Amino acid sequence: MMKRLFVLALLPLAAHAETDFARQWPLRLAQPDAGAYRVPLDASVYAAAYWRDLRDVRVIDADGKPVASSVYAAAAPAPAPLRRVDLPWFALPAAQAAAADDLSVVVQRDADGKVVSIRNSVAGDRAAGAVDPAWLVDLGDDAGRLRALVVDWADADATFDLGYRLEASDDLRHWQVLDPQVRLVQLRNQDRRLSGNRIEVNAARRYLRLSPLQRSGAPRLRGLRGEIADAADTGDWQWQEARAVAGGSDSGAYSYRLDGRFPVQRLDVAMPANSTATWTVSSRDADRAMASSEPAWRVRASGWNTWHLSEAGQQQRSAPLQLDGATGDREWRLQAAPGTTLAEAPTLRFGYRPGSVVFLAQGRAPYLLVAGSANAGADRPALEPMLESLRARNGAQWQPAAASLGEGSVRAGDAAYRPAKAPRDWKNLVLWAVLVVGALVVAGFAFSLLRGKRPDPR
């Protein structure tokens, strides 16, 4: 009897099937004898994945056994080195700089906003004791990319400790104070020299103004140089489009469904021609919703203005929106600001940079990449310590050998997306069965004793 009970206890374990996946892709290895490989992911893998963290994207060997693998997001582009350029600058008369914030009346600009000249500008050579001028800088196309100003003095031997107020503007009328007291220092003590001629800048506006806090004492300025941070974009952005599945112009809200776990980092709205709108963007993860409640919407951006202008056969559009981080949410919503009117529902575009899977050549080749399972566990091997050690030994540019995806095919299909039923607590059931059987055995023994008892003939 007890042997049968133990067999029944093991049956659920034997009947438990291994996790299967919806789709599979054969892997082509560039070097058959490499120990580690890296395979870039394409749109079909993201479309098949079930979990936002891509825990169900894995690699298996020829026997169907999982090998050590891990999913990695696309590497962030390395920032380009700062580029130093000579900036156009103009000396403002002290009276004009101090009179008012509106410099548009004394500054002459061309049609593109470039400063051409300044009325009654200060000459380059000033008499000793003259009042220090203010400096106006036109960043032009480098606006938003300036990281620092470097002051180049004509007299390298002069000693001074000067203060300036740093301001920024887009129209020469309204100014924002970036730093109320910038210190520019050039001191000497015997053979030692202390120089502070670099001003950090954190603003995206086109015009800068440095106004002196002292009446005089500044040497002649030779020039101003800017440290420019050029955008380093690898250009490997991929885009997915989604049409509105609900909503309309009456409510100003449009809903979208993204078919895949794409690591979205940018958004773009395909607007009708000659239209503009300001949006609040929200997203949520409906696949992780509890049966009793809907997941809450998370605001990703607000006050995002998009537009599309068609003029003389040329199409001009607003720039894409950069999100704070990547998200794999499937449901998205655009809420237009009050008063917005559109002829048709806009198309929402999702920009992402594909990641990759790194795996070790364990088991028998050939290998398969599989994706799509509601029952995949979150436990993954920690490959990063090994990869960091290999980069330290072989150089920072070391990478695993290349592998590529073959043509995908269906593996378990939609059945893999159905969560498994909660397993029964067989231990408790077996324990109760043992207790019941034990009680029955004890009762049987007692009944046998009672029946076997003979009455005394005396």
C-alpha cells in the first residue's frame, strides 16, 4: 500500500511538461569552434516574446536542452569627443548691456537669426581704465550642443579675479540667468600660475551674454571658444507603426496596440498634412493585468508638440520624442490638448534599437533561438562577470563570435502563451491519504481483535 502511495506522489512530477515556446529560429555560427556567440535580435523575435524583460527569449541545443544565454539591450552609443570651435562674439557697450534686457533694438541679424553687427559696438582695443564691456555670443547651429565656453585673453601675463553673470536667450529680449556669478581667474605666484578660464554651460538657447559684475579690470579679449558635443548616433534605429484602435476627435484620445515587446525609446506621430497638436503620452502593460483590475496608465511625456507642414511640395515634420528609458509596454495612448482638431487619427511610430542574445556553446549543435512562453522562469545565468573578465584580458573591444538568425518557424504556437494551471499541492493530498489509510489500518486491526475474542466457557 505505501509503495503505491509513493508512486502516486511522483506521477505529477513525471507528467509535468518542460516549458515550450511559440516560435524558433535556427542559428548560423560564423565560427564553428567559438565558445561564446552573440546573435542580434530582429523584429520577429520581439513580436514573439511574451515578457517585457524577454525572459522567454532563449537558446537551446540540438537535444532541446537550454544552454547558458542572456539577453542584452543595444549598447548606448559612445559619446563623441568634445569639439572646440571659435565662436562669433560681440562686445556690448556697458550702457546698452545694463540698460535693459531687450537687445533686439541694438543688434542687427539676418533672416536666419545670425548676429551681423551691433550698434555702437566696443572697439577691440580699449583705453586703460575703460568700462568693461559685456560679451554677446551667437551659437547658431551649435545651440543645445555647447558644453563649455573657454575664454582666450590677449594678455597671458595679466593677473585678475573677475566676476560675470551668464545669461541665455532665444530672441534677445527675454533672458534666463544660468549663473549669477561666474569667476574668471588668472593669477601668478613666482613660477606658479593659476588659471580658470572655462565656463560650463547647460542650456539649449542660441544666444549667450556675459555681463561684468565689476566696472573695470578685464584685459582685452582675444576670442571665445566653445566645447561642442556632437551627437553620436549609430543610425541603427528600427521603427514599428501602429494605427489607432480606439478613440476619436470628440474625446481627443487615441489608443494603440503594439504587437511585440519592442524596447521603445523614441516616439513619432505621423500627422495629417498642415496640422499641429500637443499630446500627453501614456502607456501600460495589459498582459500583466490582474483579472480583477486594469493596469494603471503611466505618463511618458506631456506637452509634446507635433506638426506636419506641406509647403511647395516639401514636407517638414516635428522631430521624434526621446523617452527617458526603454519600455516594452504594449498599450499606448495619445491624449490631445483641448481645442485640437485633426482630420484623421494619427499613426503612432515606435523607435527602438535592437538588442542581442549572448550564449555559450554547450551541448550539441545545431542551436535554436526560441521565444514566446507565458511559463518561462525569470532565472537566467549571470554571463556578465565572464564577459567583463574576457574584455579585461583581450581588450575592451572584444566581442563574442558572431551568429545570425535563420528563417523563423512555428514551434508550439499560441499554446505557449497560455499560462499553466497552478499545480496541485500533492504533498498534502498524499499526507492526508497516508493518514486516512493509517486510520483505516488501525481500525481494521481493532475490529479483527474484537472478532477474534472468544467468550469464557465458565
